[in-house]
Amino acid sequence: MHNGSKYKNLKELRIKFKRTVFRILFCFNKKRTCWLIIGGNKKGQNEDDFYVKLVRQAEKLIDKYPEILEEKNA
């Protein structure tokens, strides 16, 4: 994962659709349920800035919705 996250299980998925690559940040909870958190297209953006912003947004969403990482909701 670029630019590190406070969540060690935050990962990146890349999907190509019609010559456009979308990046989706996702994580697994303790029961290995996958949660797609946030995504975007970095075309035309500085790579480092894109990842810093995307990771920070993902962390805010995980902080706001802690059930994402909780085992009982899986």
C-alpha cells in the first residue's frame, strides 16, 4: 500500500475498464469479510498526492464506521 496506513489490512485493488484503471481501497475484518472502502481514478493526478488523499479518506471512513473491522457483523 502506498503512503502507509494506520490500518495494516488496508489494501489496493486495481480494476481496468475501457482503458481506465480504477483503484479501490479495501480491507478484511477478523473473519476475512472484505469491505470495499473507497475508490478513484488517479489519471492526471500526482501519484503520491492521490494515494495520500485516498488513504486518509479510507481511514476516516473506517474510523467513522468501526463495525467495518468488527468481527460480529461479518
